[in-house]
Amino acid sequence: MSLVQSIRDIDISGKKILIRCDFNVPMDEFQNITDDRRIKSVVPTIRYCLDNGCSIILLSHLGRPKGIDEKFSLKPVAKRLQRLLDRDVIMATDVAGNSAKTEAAKLKKGDILLLENLRFEKGETKNDEELAKELASLADVYINDAFGVCHRAHSSVEAITKFFSNNAKAAGFLLQKEIDFQQNLMKKPIRPFVAVVGGSKVSGKLQALNNLLPRVDKILVGGGMAFTFLKARGYEVGNSLVEEDLIEEANNIIKKAKELKVKFYLPVDVIAAQTFSADSVIKIVTTQEIPSDWMGLDIGPATVRIFKEALADAQTILWNGPMGVFEFDKFSKGSIKISHAISEAHATTIVGGGDTADVVERAGNSDEMTFISTGGGASLELLEGKELPGIRVLRIKEES
Ligand code: AMP
């Protein structure tokens, strides 16, 4: 298979560069950006282009507007970028219309232009070639640095690459890093390789679990999905989240783990409550003793200890999915303690999924992880072993 071409592999000096970014940042009701990690993570690619005497046109979507809607304007992003880069960012008032074309034509070396929200154009999500052609006509080179959208065949991600020759399209530094850490590491991990998987449902992670099984040495399962496995093992789990239709599949996964000699860990105790709410009364119970009208909403302290021991000899750790309902303080301890344990491990540690990245941030461990992926859905699809459309179109470099 060909390799993904990197921005370093092509000549960009003095050229006009289109960079597809993922500026889909969370905002409050007053359009204040509440988390700018996604903006910050594209800065190295922008700076590299500036160092090479380029002019830059940035593309991104934000939210899911139905047509043009000021609430979804990228103006707040332009402002934040301006501050992060300490230089002016010109804002176009449309995506591929008069404003974008006029501003793009005027760009001089070192200028930065941000186009309006790509989703103001209906064609974007339809992988429309006309829109792709219009966007491509604005610049000489196309760089994709938006890992978070690579699992979508959208106009600015997939179709657009048809309008650039092989020496004029590549992955930016962020995308390259995502591929190196997540995809390449899965192929040749240093062992023991431990996967920590959580989140709400088995159904959401079924394909990922099946893809991970033959690759890892241990799997630690927490979160709501653990209860379908526990039920499959014959435990009574009360009102905990269970997917009845996946009980047989859960048993198959446990059986397959055994055949492959993968150590499969489930919680031994949980933090249980009678209601799904932040202020419910809680108790710690073993998984053998969950009362029929209670539900498990986090892993318990004994599970944390066992998971910690299982992580102790790991050389590579992949974490995707919280261990409990971390949005409520009372049920966030399990996730936070596992975050500490992973960050302290002398291992390569890779965190995927938006919720898990939030837990790590809250736990104050972000700087201690080897790599935190910026893409939720895209990370999961990589874990599932899928080739993402946005990455496939950049596999144009022959392996040496
Ligand atoms: P996912 O989107 O599948 O990665 O799951 C993330 C969600 O799983 C978070 O919003 C958590 O609140 C939720 N979650 C984790 N543990 C549990 C649990 N024991 N019961 C119900 N929901 C859970």
C-alpha cells in the first residue's frame, strides 16, 4: 500500500496553500469558544507554510447549519487564530463565492485568509465536484490537516483532491501524526499492548473490539458496555445499561479473546445508584451484588486497582471510552483514576475519542499522554480497521 504523502514531501515554497482544518470547536450560547485545542493543533502546519513564504487559505466546517446561518459563522475562529498566531487573519464572507475569490486573488506572501463555514454550501456534505473545483481553483496546493473529518467523503476532504496533481496535495503535520500514532502503531505495537475500552454501548465499539482482539495482549473493559459482558457471564446487573441483543456477541468476544490468549478484564465492582442523576445516593457494590433496582454508573475502587495492576507492565496503551458517567462528578472517579494510571505508565499512551480526551484534560493528564487524538468518529473508524476516505486519497507516495 502506498504511503500518505506529507507536506514535507512536496515543494510548497512561495505557493498559495489551501489547508482543510477542523475548526469545529465547541462554543457557548454567546459564540465564545470554550475549547480551542482543535485550532491550536493546526498551528504547526500554518507556521510551516508561513516559514516557506506561502500565502494561506483555511477551510473548515463548524456545526451542522442548514444553509447560511450567522450562528455558525467562523468569525470567532478567525479572532482566536489571530491571537494564537499573533498576526492578521482575513475573513471571507462566503465559501466559494465573490468574497472568497476576490480575497484569495489578493493574497500576498504571509497573508492568511479564512473562508466561511463550508457547510453553508449544500454541496460540501454531498462530496460535490463543482464545489470542490471552485475551492481548488483558489490555490496551488491542497493540504489536509483535518483528521476529525477524514472519515467523511466530503467535498473539501475527498472530491477536492481530484483537482490537484500528485505533487500538489499532502497531509499536514497533525494528520500525519494521527496516522503515525494510531494506524501505524496498531500494526507494530511494542508489547505488552493493552487496550482500555469504555463508553456507553457495546454496539458502538463492536467492530473496534473485534479489530483490536487479534492485535492486543490485554483488553480492559469499563463504562456502560461492561454490563452487557457481565450479563453474558451470568451476572445480575440490575438496571444497568444492557444490550440484550448483543449478549451472544459479547460471549463470542470473550470466547475469541480466550482462543487468542488475550487477557480480558471486566469490572469486579461498581459505583451504583438508583437513578441516573448527579445527586443520587450511591454505594459501592461488587458485580455479584448489584441490587435489582440499582444501576452501575462507574467502575469501583477494586476495579481501579486491578486495572492498574494490569496496566503496570504495558509498553503500549490505547484508551478509548470513559469508565463511567464522567459528566457527573460522583461517577467520574473511575475514569479520572484510570487516566492517572495510564499517564503514569512507562508506555506509549494513545487516547482516542472526544469524551476520553475530555476526561484526560479534566484529570490534568493531557501533557503526560504520548498522543491524544483530535477526532472522535475518525479515531473510532481507524480502530475498526477502516481506511478513511480522506486518508485514502492522499496515499500517493510509493514505499521505498
Ligand atoms: P460513547 O459515546 O459510546 O463513547 O460513550 C460515552 C458515554 O458513555 C458518556 O457520555 C458516559 O456518560 C457514558 N457511560 C459511561 N459509563 C456508563 C454507564 N455505566 N452507564 C451509562 N452510561 C455510561
